[in-house]
Amino acid sequence: MTLQSEVRDSGPLRTIILSTGALMLVIAVVASPKQAFDASIQGLDIWWKIIFPAMLPFLMLSQMLTAFGFTHAIGALLGPLMQRWFRLPGNAGLAIAVGMCGGFPAGADAVSRLFQDRQITAKQAVVLAAASHFANPMMIILVVGAAFLHQPAAGYFLLVVHWISGWIAAILATRLLPAPGNQKDRVSSTAVQADNSSLDSQPASSTSRSSAPNHATFKRRSIWSDMMIAAREAHRRDGRGFGKLLGDTVSQAVQTLMMTGGYMIGFAVFIRLVSLYLTPGSSAALWPAFFELHLGTYHLSQTSLTPMLLMSLLAAVLGWGGLCSHLQVSAVLKTTGPGSKSMLYFAGVRLTHGLIAFFISLFLWMPFSRYSTEVWTTLQTNAEQDLSTPFGWLLIHSPGNTYTINTIWSIFPAACMGLALLLAVMVSLSGLTFWFNRRFSR
């Protein structure tokens, strides 16, 4: 879909609404320049002093792992789980693995690549984009847990809830919420099936000329062999040397963070003006939680809520993802031609993810806090902290100080180990599903 066709397809009513909204926003900025400037500085402060130093190294490492074939191997391991529970092709596990390891922009990009390679249909791309939409795990552990809540263990709790609720929401969506489709999608589905069948027939034709033991070996090829083949093939296709890869990962990570910073600053101004003119006196965390993930979690962490309610609301905001992330996914998936119905479906899955995460946190927080007295005490202290200024946390624990930087980097190895453990649990579940399918399909 080209830009010209996209503009022609947008109706006049939509054009009028968007242009009127932009004009009103400009008028609000001119009428309240000080509030707009303060909001812009606040968004810049949070991004530059917390988000940027915490996320840059991990974004680089995650892109290196993708180039070396790690995420492709995890995707191959998750293949049986995709077919059994998500009713998606086995290669959809790649997008799920990338989304879980790298966050929603990387997951949406993987979905777009799968669609362009004709490995999935447009309808499957809509479902997979909703299923692979996860917040970056290091953002949850390092930024929300260590920087905002001053307790990394709370970040681990939020990450476990975020992943579990995301998988449950995706499984429910594939069964209860049928994705929108049209005649063009049915045609593309036939083409994708033809491509997949032709690819599947190639090993059979090659093995028909070989001996019977080789054919049996091919039929009994384990999931671990698929993992190694996927990783080796992904590394071969990438083909970049380490020096070139290092330079590319730095530039791509900085570009991604610059885009995130631009969204944060723009939405910080928009949220401040909406709160000032449309909903004066409303909670400071209401609109940030709805519009932007980082701002929403930051403002929520500064409220004086009880620990159980605070963690539940944080889990719900992480599951929802913010309207800003929805727009980013829509921009990445423009090659699949997502219509208004597709984006409504996507928003419905995100809302389901947030609700499930909220109730799971309510259910699990008390048992978790019972075995983690340090988390409970820290969060109670944080809740009773005087938050009369909008930059209360930044003044007490300024990111310019070594306190926050040391807190973030001291837990980085443990965060990586925890992430690897959670991935191992997901892969073990997929392996169990693979064994179950082979055991009872005979």
C-alpha cells in the first residue's frame, strides 16, 4: 500500500477530524506555552536520564542475538506451541520470540517480514501482531522495577505476569475473537498454502531418491535439529561481520530510542494539555497510562496507592501498552494493509491482555509479597513517600547521581539470567507440547 493510495482511501471526515485536532493542539500550545514546555522537559528528563541508559545496551544485544540466529532458534522451539495453542503456522514462533525478547516494535517488524515473505496471510498477520505485542523485558525489570519502584524483584513479578497474561490473551483471542478477513485475504491464504506445500514437498522429493534409513531419519528429525537449522540459516542470511554488525546495532538502537523519545516528548505535551483543558482535576496517571507506556508506568509509580493495587495497575498498563505503541505497530504493519477493523481487533486483544494481567496480579501479589518481605517493605516506603512535586523521585534519586545508575547496572546480570530462565520455561512448555503431539498422534 503506497502513501498516495493510503491518503486516497482515507475519507473526508477523517481528514477533517485529524486536521481540526491538529489545529486545536497548536492553539492549546500557543495558549499555554509554559505548561507545554514543562511537559516537554519532563518527557525529555525521563527518557534521557532513565530510558536511554537502561535500554541502549539491551537493544544492541537483542539485535545481535537476532543476527546470530538466537531468536530464530527460539522461534523454532516455540513452533509446536504456535500450532497447538495459537492456531498459527509454526514459523509464527519467530515473531513471538522476537516480541518477547525485544518488545513490540521488534515483534511487529518480524510479523511484517513474515507477511512479505508470504509465510503467513494478512489475517494471520493481524492475529500474530496482537499475540507478539509485549513490552521490552529489560524495560520492565530495569526501568519499572529498578528505576521507578527501586526494587528489581517487583520487575521480575511484573514480567512473569506480563508474559503469562499475554499468552492467555492471545490464546483466548484466537478462539473467541475471530480476526477480520476479506476475499483478498482468502486468495493470499491459498497462495501461502501453495508456497508452504511446495517447500514441504522439496525434502520429500529429495529423500525419495535416498535410502530408507535416511528417510526415516528425516521423519524423526527432532525439534532441536530444527532449532539448529533455523539458527544456522538465519546467521548465514545475515552474513555481516562482527564489526559491521556492531556498528549497525549501535545506529539502529539509537534510532529506535530516538523514536521512543520523540513519542514520549510529544505525548507528554499532549497529555498535559488534555489534562489541563478537557479533564482538569483528574488523576495525574490517568491519561499517561492510556496514551504512553513509559509515562504511564512512571506516573503510576509515583502515586500513593497500596502495593497490591499499584502492582495490578502497573501490570494492566503494561498489558494495554498505550495508544502510542498501537500507532507504532500500525505504522510498521502498513505493508499488510491493516484496516480499521484490524486495529480494533488489535486494541481488543490489548485490552484483554491488560484486564487479565490486572486480575492475575491481584491474585498472585499477596503470595509473592509473603515470600519477598523486602519488596513489600520497599513498596510501602515508596507509597508513603512525599510526592508533592512532579519530579519528586528525580529529586530524591536523581539519575544524574550514581545511585540509580548503580542500581540499574548491578542487577543487569541477574536480569539476563531471569530472562533466560523465563524463556527456558516457555521452551520447555513448547517441547512438552511437541512430545504430546507426537505421542498421541500415532
